[in-house]
Amino acid sequence: MAQLWGGRFTSATDRSAYEFNASSSFDKKMYREDIAGSIAHAKMLGKCGIIPADESEKIIEGLIKIREDLETDALHITDEYEDIHSFVESVLTSRIGDAGKKLHTGRSRNDQVALDMKLYTRNQIKLTDRGIFDLQKTLLGIIKNNTQTFMPGFTHLQKAQPVTLSHHMSAYFEMFIRDRERLDSIMNRMNTCPLGSGALAGTTYPLDREYTARLLLFDRGPTRNSMDSVSDRDYLIEFLSALSIIMMHLSRFCEEIIIWNSNDYGFVEIDDRYSTGSSIMPQKKNPDIAELVRGKTGRVYGSLMSLLTTMKGIPLAYDKDMQEDKEPAFDAMKTVTDCLREFNGMLSTMHFNNAVMEESAKQGFTNATDVADYLVKKGIPFRDAHSISGRLVLKAISLSTSLDGLSLSDYKEESEAFEEDIYEAISLRTCVEKRSTYGAPGIESMEKIIAYYDDYLKKGAEEYSDMQI
Ligand code: ARG
């Protein structure tokens, strides 16, 4: 049992209480962040003359070596350490001697863990953003290739009006734009450094907090209140909330893909690489990946609820309850990056059955609104036109045909305003092309949106050209 405290204790912690309290088994994930924070702190202590410059250098070299050894598997984080902070400090001291004991001058594990968690989250936000960016690239490819792929648009899961595959996919592209904007705003709000806040009330040493904030790339400088700094997990709750919304979007998308991939729809076929079979039914090819992404949404929502609940009754400042932020948060972060990657793989290899979608758009009277609009152009009030079109739908149902299948005399029985040009006016192509308002599926309006997306993705492409993941 390796602890950083013990002076005021007369007996050791009960073994199982120790294990119950320890966090190294899961906070070891943050070793890079912990070491980065310690390096910045040691640099600042040396620069401010709080510890001798040569000892500051020794500490920094020691920390760099520990990081190297962990990365090359020459050193392992074992459960005998209470947490990642105890591990790094203990190993450092055992390696460099007394100088190692000075690292924690003017610092508490409370500001240390607040910093580690912020650094870890910052990195995860970037990884999530990258995952969405990659998915948007796939989506834009589909959008560009399908401005003339007609399909039914639905409301209430009933065929409503014809749209294009391009337009349908662009709805998801928009959701993912908002997701990335949310991540960006969280990143901006959390861009302050808690290091130097001490346990809760700052320290008596002349720390240069501006300096450590700069070293750790917190653009908005140090946090302004030491009590808030050590007990703030708002940014994490915001991130979990943004992750939940991303999952909600992916889940809706998955739900549609599952429906489209079903035998009766046949709009798409998920590639073999992203499908699974049944152990008993030889004919089956199941959309497991889509179902799993949909299923994992509950798990991510759970993490958000868990942290919100953990935080709701905590008096200022730090309380150990806050250690409970890590496992659900780490789980949610990994779940979402995994889901984004697998979903993207599934989408980019998925086959769209354009002919089936187009045939489906022709069924179900998706052009009934256009019949009414035709009459409106001939001077008939919309409400009357709506009713005439409805009667024509009834007539088509009774004759087992579509609106295009009715004869001109069928039309004229309902209104003398109908002419031969009704057929052209309600063809699938016309129905889509006439929808030319900004944001509508019409081919020309879609071209404008595509140009916007091209421009939008350029920014991410520059940012991610050299990102290591
Ligand atoms: N493992 C702790 C956590 O995750 C680190 C901070 C410990 N601080 C303390 N005062 N016990 O929150």
C-alpha cells in the first residue's frame, strides 16, 4: 500500500478500505496528463526560485524518463499505489532521491487531479471532433453522388413527400455540424488552468500561475477561484452531455439504416464486413453494428446521469465523491470514439439500392401535395385543392393505382382545371426539382449546400492534417 500521507496516523488503512478508496486501477489512464502537469509545475517552481533550479531540472528529467519507461513497457503502474499521482511521485523519489519529495511543493492532489482530468478531457474532445469530421467526409461523398437519387421522405414513418438521398444525408450532416460546434464551445469555456489552486485555498508560495497555464496551453490563463477550480466538473458534464447528443444522432441514423436494411424496405444493404450471421438461421445477415451503436446510447446517457447525480450534493470544495467522475466518463469517451469509427466504416461501405428507393418514392402518393399545388397555380384556393387531391388519392386507392396512373378523365371528374400537363407536374423529378427554396431537396438548392459543406470541411482538413491518433 503506497500512500503519500500517514504522518498523523497510528495504524494502517484497513486492506479492503484501502482498495475501496484507491483509484490507480482506472486513473492510470491519465499518466501522460499527470506527468505533463508535474513537468509544468516543476518548471515553474524552479523559475520562481521556490525550489533550486538544479533540483527542478532533475525532477523534470526524472519525469520524462518515467513517461518513456511507461510508454516502452519498462515500467508498470500497479495497484499497490493509491492513485496515479502517488505512483508518479513515489517512483520519482525512489529514482532521484530527495529532490523528488519537493515536486509537490505548493500543490495538492486536488488541483492536480482537476488539471489531469481537464487535460484528458481536452484531448478526448479533439478525438471526438476528429471522429465526427471523418464521418462528415464520408457523408459528403454520399451527398455529392446522390443529388438525383430520389427516395421517399417520411413523417410518422409514413411516406410524405419525395426527397433525395443527398438531402436526407445532409440532415445528418447538419446534426454533426452542431455537435462539433458544441464541442468547440465546451473547449473554449474550459480553457482555464486549475493548477496552483492547492487543496482549496491557493498556496502561500509565490507561484506563477500564468506561467503554468501558458506551458499547458490554457489560452484563457489560470482559473479565478481556487475553491471552484478544485471542485468544478462542469466541463465534464457538458462534454458528457455533448457525447449523449452525438449518440442520440448516431442512434437515430442507425435506426433508419436498420429499417432501410430490412427485407421489406431493401433501400440499402450493409456490407458483409459490417454484418453478422445467425447461429441457427443460415439465411440471416443482421445489422449488429448499427444495433450496437443504438444500444450503446443508453450507456453514454447513463454516464451523464451518473456524474450529474454524483455532483449534485457536494459541498465546496473537493470531496472524494468526485473520484466517481472517472470510470463513467472514460467509458463514455471511449464508447463514442469507438461508435463513430465503426459507424463510419459501416456507412462508407454500405450499398444504396437507388432503384428500390426511387420505386418506393413513386408509391404511397408522395406527390399528392403536388397535385394540390398544381390546382393552386390554376387559381383554386389551397384548402379546396387539398380536398380534391385527397379525393383523387381515394380514387387511385380504389383502382389500385398511383396518382400518375389515373386517366385525365379521372382527374377532370374532380376538377375541370386539370390538363394533360398534370402528369409532368407530378412526376418524381418535377416534384423534387420544384422544391428549390434554400434548404430544400431541389437539385440546385442542394448544390449551394454542397458548396457550403466543401468550404466547411476545409477547416477541419487543415487542422487534422498532422494529428496523431
Ligand atoms: N483519486 C482522487 C480523485 O480522483 C485524487 C484526488 C485525491 N484528493 C484527496 N484529497 N484525497 O479525485
